[in-house]
Amino acid sequence: MLGEHDKSYHLAAVQSLSLHGLTAPAVARFVSSRNLASRALPLDDFTICDIPPSYPQEPTPQAVNERVGYFVSDAEWERIKTNNEGAGQFDYVVIGSGFCAMAFIREIIDRQTNAKILCLERGGNVLPEHLQNLGSAFTSLGGDNAETFHWSLSRETHNEGYRCRGLFPFFGGRSTIWSACCPQPSDGTDGKPDELRDFPKSMRDIQNDKKFWERARNLIRVISAADIKNGIYGELQKELDTRLSKVNGDSSIIPGAYKSEPTQMSVRPRPSTTRKFHIYSIPSDLLALKLANPDQIKIRLDCPVEGLVHRVSDSGSKVVERICVKGDHIGLPLINPKTKVIVATSPIPVATLLLNSFPHMERTVGKRLLGHFLTVLVARIPKSRFLEGIASFQFGANYVAGEDPETRLKYHIQVSTVHSPHPEKDADDVLRESPDYTTAPNFEHLESSEDYILFSFASHAEMTERGSKSWIKINHGSQHMDRTSNITLQYLLTENDDKFWNNMDKATYRTLEVIVGENNTDSIEYWHQPRSSPTQPGTWLKARPKPEYIRVPVIFHEASTAYASENPGKDGGSVNEDYNPVWYEHEQAITVNNVHVTGAALFPTIGSWNPTLTMCAYTQALARNLEPEIQIEVHEDGSELSFYLPRPSEFTSYRRRDLLELAGHRVTFEILPPSGHMGRNKEHDEAILVLWGAVNIGGSFKLRPFCVPAATKASVRLPKDTNSAIKAGPHGAVYLRYRSIAKQDDRNKWREVGEISFKPLLRLPNGREWLPSWNLYMHKTPTGCPSDDHQPALWNLSGIAFNWFKERTRIGHFQFWTCKKDVNCGIHNHEAEAFMEVHMGLSPGTGNGLSRRVKDSVEVDRCRANDVDGDDSNFDRMLHLDVYEEQGGFWRRNKDGSPKKRSNGSVDYPYHGWKGGSDRDGLDIWSSVEYNPDMIYS
């Protein structure tokens, strides 16, 4: 046993080692090597000055984030600005990191075009998740404490006592503090009122895409409250939906209400978690996307953009050539003339940027400023008068949409209901499970309501654009030179708005009466607490609260600052159908072709719906328009797939499909148009198998089908002495690219097929992942022969057949194989098969496995071909394939190089087969492509 004094030495040593970057196993080995379990040593014996730290010891958030690879460092930012080593070459620069930024970047990456994207965020990294997922201690970050107000208020707005919700200028934007409600607005074609009033035809037509809304719902994981099934949204949810269902089709029940549905919420959990309720936020998803695509996505924090410098292009339109960054005299030059700038900020910063960049846009930008005004009502009723048998903690959420009969403006009422039998125990869960923490019942509401059902109503009404006096103006002549905040903002409600607010409050009270039932209205109690004195204790009373107690003097969901229109620049709109800024000079329309605006700034009107889902859907559509995908037809046959491809000449840019990660390799299928090219990183260990056409790297390293001479081997690993792009030949190229993502020592550990690492990457048209399967493979018994007793332990992974779309002809079939130590995988000659087979090594797990060819002089009994296996002298080619070594095909050739064929049409092969080695106990793993012998591969 060690004494306390001895233990302190040991503890100091272990701590010292750990701080120097040694892992726990390394520390354990050190302790063991010094026999520390049995003796005490002076502390000097633990001196490890000769062990360098694994990283510079800079425990700052910035250093950690840069080390992990999340964000662009100061040094990398300088390289980007000066285009050092091509660092400044981007296809897209996205301003902002919120919902629209995520929607755009995700969609571009899903296009698999290898486009390079730079994301510029004005602030730092504050919250890693939505604050409701983190717990009640973080809710203080959701209010005025973290919001900033990058504008001045007009005197009229200040005197009225209203203000606009502030910005949350940090990585992920408002996604870490937002309400998760995501209703889908109606365009009027479903028999319900049109909730997209004055939206231009181009924006309406986009919705004809059947997946328009589905893509957006999948992006931010929207689910109906009725489908959450977590034991909390259950009995109470069902009761609430049932009681409000009578609203559908009868607008007389609640004045103007035409729709009731379970609340659509962005809370569907990730596939990798068992949690049933998880509010979506951007940071973790965007960082995961960046880490999975480090060569394509760069994110720079603390980079406030204050202006866009433009020039006249050859076509006469405007093109932005430099992005001005606050505090940076260089800014970001757009080296690539085709770079597009995506403005993905909220509507007020959109207006600020456009006004500071394009002075002529003062005629339209900021002339319209809309939003929602809000009523929040909290009430309760004894559970005996509503749902007597309820005993457990329960939540419910429903969305009621309506149109004010008097003003024809839209409203919606978000109803949340909760039963909390143990307030102290349930308080955190009420926060976590609520659609909106800002309007959810708080502990003060819960603590005396054990025997009640609580209701919270968040009623949103749209501001009218008719007769509006709300606007944004740039502060000309101001000595304040901060161009990110040199604007004045005015929000004023019109007479119609005031009238509408009164009517919406009536509809809110009526909704509560419909829920509890006409016979129970006398049991309703309302929460009374002055908004002007939030620290003053509230109380429950039978009387309705004063309007000033329930009306929130803040404008939410600001919109329409640079809205899209049919004739922008003349009809009040600011952007065209591609969301490019447009203005008129001397009666001539001027368009900024490489700038695209996104988000609620585009909406001509705001309706009453929460805008996030709609913002994401339109941003995804923009990305698809900028990077159109040439359709690849996919057919399924069990776990086998068939791709039908357009010719490379039909493509205008590089295209890619991620297929899978297998055996420590990431495999992608790629197409380059004629003479097309795409960048690469020489630090990556990669190889290429060309299916059709030809590629070269640096002009000297060239690959094409059958580039390795017959019955020989050669490496097809891409050269590491150059960063040159992969360039296609004059006809284009179709190829498979393999990237090593594991060390060979790790691959050598696999002993069984089920141990081989695997991750699906390809998503099928029906939304499912492609899940190929390993199957024990048996070579076909030759016709007329008895079944062979030889049972090779040869496994085959289902693969993909590549075909031309128009001709419906086969290009080749791609698959994987594996076998164990000392296994003869079967001697065969493909006597009934018509293909040309090429192998490439992926993992020589047995150490010395071989692809073997039987000598022509050896007589082989076709019914007992495996009898030649035991004698190596029967083989004239025995090729060990190391990682990324390709084997030249064994088939026989004619003098012109074409494959010889037998009379039955099969390709003439000598006998051959793979044999697992004997040096190690791992698995040999290799890839193969079976080419069409009748295809011209150039």
C-alpha cells in the first residue's frame, strides 16, 4: 500500500504526463514501466522535458476551435484574402450562418459538385445547441442580454413604445434561441385562404416541385406534435387536437379561423440519438457538414460584412468584385469572376448591406418593413373539468390559423397546454418540451397548478403593407462610420393594425372557450402580471387581464425589406426571380448578377406563419437553380443498383455521388465534362479507377480503362508531389475515386466479414440509404459438370452497374470482394460470362494474398479446375496487390487489343483465381470493375 506522501508523487507524475498530451493508455504504460504500483520516487524522477507537447498549450476557445478545424484561423484568413496557393478561390461566399446559410450550403453539398464555399459570420461562437436542449440555466441568453440592435429608432417609434426584436449575431444565428414552430403556408390552391398574398408568380411556381416543402422539412427535421410519441406528447395532445378539430371547415366557431392542426415543430431528433424531442439548431449540423467536407467548406467567425464593391461586367450588368469587412482594410477580393455572393442574413441586415453597397436601391430597399405583433395569454382550468384521469406530466401543442373577417389580414394562434403534477420536478422538462420557451408556462405558473391544465396562447398577427409608415433608411451624413449599423428603423402600427389586434385577441379568448367547452368557461383563471413590472408577482384571477398585460410591445419576424417582384426597381420590389438586386439608372435596369438575396427579406407580405420553413424552402430552391443536377436514373434490384448516366458531354461541370465508406476507404462516383477539371488535395491518399474516358493529373500522370498492361500490376494512387487538378480528356471522364481514411494496421485487425468497417453514404430517390450486403459467393459450376466439392470462403459485396442512359448499354459493374487467410477462392475461366475484369487492392490483410493466372501449358480439367491449386509451378502470374495497385486484366486479346471471344460470346479467359496469403490472419479486400467488352472506352 502507498502512503499519502507516495500517492502525491504518483498523482503529480500522472497529471504531468496527461497535460503533455499523452493518452490514458500511454500514462498507464509509463506507470507500469516505472513500477509505480510498488514504489515511491522523488518527483524529479518524473521529469519529462524531453517529451514535447502534442499541441501548443493555448487553452483558448479560438485555439481549440481552429485546432479541431471548425473555423478559419487568422493565418488562413490572410492566405484566403491574398489567394495564397489558391486559397481565395471560392464558388460561393455565404454571408451569415443561420437557417438560410445552412439551407444553401447543405443543398450545394448535396449537389456533389465539389463547389467551394466560404461562410462569413459577423459574430463568434456562443451556443453549441438550442438553449432549450441545454437546460434552464441558458435561457437568460435568449432575451435582451444577448441581442444587439444595429440601428437607431425613429422618434415616432420610440414615442409609441414599440421596438423591433434585436439580432443574435453569433454562429448559427437565431437557430439557437428560436421558436421551433414551422407551419407550411397555403398558396390558396387547397381551398384555404391564400397565405402568400402578392408573392410573384415565379415564387409560386417553384412550389410545383413536389419535394419543395419536403426537402425543407427534412433539413430542419419538422414533425407533427401528434407524431412525437415520447410519452409526453400523448394523451393531452390527442385531447387538444380533438377539441379543436371542429374548427376545420367552419370559420364561425372561432372568428375567421379556417384551420387547426397539431403544431408542426422542428424537433425531430437526429437518427443517432434516442431522444424523441430535440429542437433543431444550426451549429452542430453545420460543423458536422464542414468536417465531412473540409476541402469544400470554410467558416470565418467575427467577420462583419459592411459592403459589396462592384464593377461593370462585359455584359453591362454589375458584378461584385470585393467584399468589405469591418475593421479590415483589405477585405475579401473575389478572385474567381464566377463567385456568387449569397446574402443569408435576417431582413434588416440585408437592407443595411444593400443600402450601403448600391445607393440607387434607396428607391426600393427598406421602403416596406413588415412583421408580426404578438399577444401572449396564460390561463388554466381544473383538470377535473377538462381531462380528469390525467396523472402524468403531459404536453400538447396545436396551431390555429385564421383570417380577420374585418381587415382580411391573417393571424395564427399557437396553443400550448401542459399538465404538471410535480412542478419542481417538471420545471426543466416544461422548458425542454415546449415549442417556444419564451411563451411557455414558467415555474411561477406551475407551482400552484398541480391539479390544473395550463394553457399558453401565442397569437401572431401580420402587419399590413397598405398605408404602412414602417421603413428603414440609411443615415446620410452621419459621423458614425460603422456601416453595419448606420440606419434608422421605424415601426408604426396603422389604424387597421390596431383594429386587427383587438379582433385577434377576441379570437384568442374564443379559442380557449372552444377548448375547455361552453359549460366550463366559468372555471377559467387567467394569469395577471404587468409587463411593465416583470419582477412584480403575478396572480390567478377569474377576470380577463388588461390588454397591456398580454400584448408584447415588440415586433417579431421582420420581413419584406428587399422583396421580390415581377418588375423590380419599378413596382416597389428590389430583387428579380433569381433574387438578384435590381435598380434603374437612366431608365435602364441594372442587375447585380453574382449577388443573391435569401430569407424573409424576399417576402412581399409576411402572412401570419412563422417564416423559417418557408425561408429554408426558397433558399434550397435557389441553390438547386444555381447548381442544377443532371438526373441519374437509379434502379434497385435487391441490394444491387443500376445507374443510368448521361454522357459526360451533357454535363457542364463536375458531378459526384458519394457511395460508401468501406474497409477504411471512402468511395465516390464522379463525372467530368470534356476537358473539365476539379481540384484536389495532395495530402489525401487517393486512387482512381476510370470507368470511361480518361483523366490526367499535372499532365504526366494519366489514367484510363485498361491503362495497366495485361497480367501486370501498377499503382493508380494519385501523385502527392503536385496539387494539380484532376483533368478530363477531350471526351470527359466517368470514374470511381477512392480515398484512404484508415491506417493499414487498423485494417489488419479485421478477421471476419462482419468486422469490416462500413458506412452508407448514397441516398436513393425514395430517401432510403443504399445498404449493400456481403454474400458468400460460389463460382458457377461449368455446364455438364457435377457440383464441385470445393467451397471457397469468398465473399462478395453487392455493387452498382453503370449504364448509358440513352443507349441503355452497360459501361461496367463495380463491387468488392474479400477472403480469409490461405483460402483458394476458386479457379475459374468465366466460360459463360462476357466482361473484362480489373481488380484493385484495398487491404492485403493476409499479408501475401495473390491474384494468380494458370499457365497455358497446364492442362486443366474444367470440372475439377481447383485441382491445380496446390502447385505454384502451375501459375505463370502471381500478383500481390497492395493498396491502390491495379491488376491488368487476364483476358486474352486480339492483335488490335480487343478482347478475344469464344463462340458462345463470352470473353476468352485463361484459368485464374485469388488465393488468400499466409503471413497474417486478416482479410484480403479488393475492388473490381467488370467492363463491357463491346464498349468503346474513350
